[in-house]
Amino acid sequence: MPADLVASAVAALARADALLVTAGAGLGVDSGLPDFRGTDGFWRAYPALRHERFEFHEIASPQAFRAHPQLAWGFYGHRLSLYRSTVPHAGFAILRR
């Protein structure tokens, strides 16, 4: 990448009030969180949903809370617990700087 483009990008970032960074599941996976889009990771994390033959997009929906509230709340409660107990890796600190 040309140096003038890099310098221009650095200057634009320095003038910004905020910066929004989006990242895929891989950032969390590196900290030990399961990959919810990957079938194997999802089933390992939620064996009860394997038995019910749910896919991620099916349980992560408003319809799931109406049709299967115990499973849906259990799924989200478990996820919340995972997120709260996971120690972020160094990449998260780099993004905060």
C-alpha cells in the first residue's frame, strides 16, 4: 500500500471522534468461546439443542422464545455466562487502544 494512503488513513483516524470495529466470531473463538456458526462448535456448546435438531439461526430468534421459551432462555443464559467468564485475549486490548 502506498505510504501516502497510509498517512492519509492515519490522519483521518486521528481526527475521528470514534471508531467502530466489527469482527467476526474468530475474535471470540481465540478467547475460547464456541463458534456459533460452525455446526460442530455450536453442538459441542449446546448438546440439548442437538437433540432438538435446532440450528443456530432457529434458536437465536424471537420465534424460539414463543415456541420453546425454556430452550431459548437457557441458550441465551448460557451464552451470557460464557461471555462473562471469558478472559479476553490481547487482541481486545489492542482494539481498545
